[in-house]
Amino acid sequence: MGVAAGPIRVVVAKPGLDGHDRGAKVIARALRDAGMEVIYTGLHQTPEQIVDTAIQEDADAIGLSILSGAHNTLFAAVIELLKERDAEDILVFGGGIIPEADIPPLKEKGVAEIFTPGATTASIVDWVRANVRQPAEA
């Protein structure tokens, strides 16, 4: 992504029918407390809604949280929609209950990073800072 002014903007989303959002809210708060702008989409979002929000909000990244087991389908759909809409500069990362065996195929599809249970909020914040565009110096 090019050099943009202001803080890193992250859309935190809960795709699909998964109704457990505590982890997503914890990550959203940690990113916010670290100085990032966070747009939390709420529960039961479709890939289309998530990508629309990211584009409309001029997001730098999308963080997907999923516990339902539909990660392979939903993460791939978000990546594909970003490609279709010429928005591949929006980095996608995710977390939740994702088996280790599913992580390499997700990364091959374009998911930049996967955080599994036990990942600290500090490690996620550090990863976003290191891998998403650097905010312009004030």
C-alpha cells in the first residue's frame, strides 16, 4: 500500500453464522488502544459485507475472527472479493479455532497471518504494526 496519512485502519469482522464475539472485541480494543482506527462490523457478516465495509472505510487491513469451522470457505471468499474489486492492497489476517493443518493452505490463498488460541494481544498488535502500512509521521 502507498504512504497514507493517519493511523492504521483495521476492519475487525465476524463472518458467517458464528455467534461468539468476545475474542474479536478483545482484539478490536487492543488495536484501538494501540492507536489504530478500528471498525468492528458485528456478528453474522457476509464476505461481501466485510469487503464493502473495508473499501468504504478505506481500511488498510481486515481481521477476521472465526470459531465455526467455516474458515476455509469464508476467508477464501473475502480474499477473492478483494481481488475482484481491485482491493488486494487490503491485508487480511485472521484468528480463532483454526487447525494447524489448515493454516498453510489459507496462507497460500492470500491470508497474511493466522493467530490461534493463546496468541497474545501484544503479539497481534506488533504483527499489525510490522506488516500493515506504517502511519505517517506527525
